[in-house]
Amino acid sequence: MAQVTVMEDILGKNDRIAAENQALFADKKIFVINLMGSPGSGKTSLLERTMAAMKDKIKMAVIEGDLFTSKDADRIAEYDVPVIQINTVGGCHLDAAMVQKVLPQLDLDNLDLLVVENVGNLVCPAEFAVGEDEKGVVLSITEGDDKPMKYPLIFKESAIALLNKVDILPYCNFDMKSAKEDITTLHPDIKVVEIACTTGQGIEEWCNWLLEKIQAKKGN
């Protein structure tokens, strides 16, 4: 019982700070997505494709979450996009307080989109809101089509699921039909997009989804 109480306290405090972040983002009319997925699923590669496609259309920034190192943030910085690295030093997810702490480092008055690339993990990040408008999950087909039902919360919480590395689908034992059925069973309204960061497949559809969300946030 004590463990349940402690967890409720932690989540309650996190939700309060997340609400503060969300209010700030609403005031600034910034669309915020919490991008989640396993290590190696292709989250950073997706962001590289996204920045290349949208750099002349919107102003964006990235908050990078990782256990150690700034390797992903260094990749993002190559695209001349503001990026802040948060190292959790062993922690399995970002939380609202971590994000709130670094927000003063960003020019929020000149942003349309903020992407929070969470720590690679299919469990913990889904439980902790950071103030985002939507959550998104990247699933590499190399991880297996059984993952949605094994890790249901992250798919239930996400507005969009990006099935990455479909260019190597012929070489993987991945049942696309089964995976999609499981994902939409868990979340009937979720958008599912097949992508391949190496070839660019599906990137336009993903970017159009983002643009629609950004425009809606700005009231256009």
C-alpha cells in the first residue's frame, strides 16, 4: 500500500507541473509533442527528416532526453535548430519538472513546434506527462509486431504511431496487418503511419499531420 501511495504522490506532483507547462505552451501557441519509443526505434532519425522537410515552414526546437551523452542533441544541432539536452543519469523517462527547468533556455515567443524526444523506453515515458499536446510513439518493425499488446499504455496514450524501417519489411518477420489491428484495437482513433527514415517514405504524411496540429494550436 505504501508503494501505491508514493507513486500517486509522484504522479500527482508531476501532473501539476505538467499543467503549468501546458498553460505556458497554450499562451505561446506552441504545439508540443512528446515523442516516445524504444532505443534504436529511429526517433532521432525521424527528427532529422522532419527538420529537413519543415525548416523553411515553421520554427521548431527540440528537447532531447537521454540517460547519458549528448550524441542525439549533437545530431539535432547540425540542422541549426535550438536543442537542449537533458541527461537523466539512469532515469528511464523525462518528467514535467525536468522540462520546466530548461524552458527558460528557449525563445518560446518564436516557436511553432516543440518536440520532446523522450528517453528510449516503451514503459515509463507513457506514464509521465510533460505538458505536451499530444504523445507520439515510434516503433521499429525490427522490434516485432507483438510490442503493441505487450506495451499497451504507450499506444493507448499516443495520438500517432509511426511504424519505422518499413523499407526492410521483406527481411523481417513482422506482420504489419496484425500490428496495425492491435494498435487500433488499443486506440481506435490513433493515426498509424508507415515510415522509413532512410528513404523518406511516410515523412510527408507525418509532417502534414504536424502542420495541421500546429495550425490548430494557433487558431488558423
